Amino acid sequence: MPRYLISFDDGAMDHLGGDLVQAGIDAHAVLRDAKAANVWITGGGLLRQQAHIVDTDGTVRLGDVPERKAVLGGFALIEVATLDEALGWAHRIAAACRCAQEVRLVMDDPEV
């Protein structure tokens, strides 16, 4: 069954101010519904911080800070039969989080 990544950019919820608490309550309600519907795989918000980059030779370096480039602020990974279903869940998450959501098909890996 297809898997979809539903995500938003870091800072997309900055405009909420005091409404952030209610957005969290609303988002958790949607996530509980997704779990009950057996479409939820994993997800969560990401802290705004500098990334650690692991190079191909194994060395670790600090990457750009989020203010210099677009970075992921949060995500949900779901498994549903159709794109329309994924878009429906994205709509519910967008309404709860009060910010637009990007929906992308996760490529299937036949060896996994």
C-alpha cells in the first residue's frame, strides 16, 4: 500500500502565538484518529536547531542553521490506498496545525 509523507516547513506555525497550545491539542486529536484508522506509521515535530551532517566518509559537521534555508518543521508518515485519502488526512492536519501541508508519495523500495 502506498505511503505518503505529509509535512510542513520549520516556522510555518510561528504565527500562532498563544493558539499554539490549541493547535497541539487539535493535531493530537487528528493523529489519534489516524492511529485508530490504522493509517499512521510515525511522525512528529522537529526542533529548530542546526543540523548535523554525516558525510559519505563518516565525518560529522554542522550544517546550515534553519534561518538560512527551508527545513522540515514536522511530518507525518501514513499508509493509505489512494492519493485522495492522503490529501484528506493532509487537510485534517493542515486545519489542526493551522498551516499548509505538503504531500509526497514515498517511493517503494522492493528490498524493504
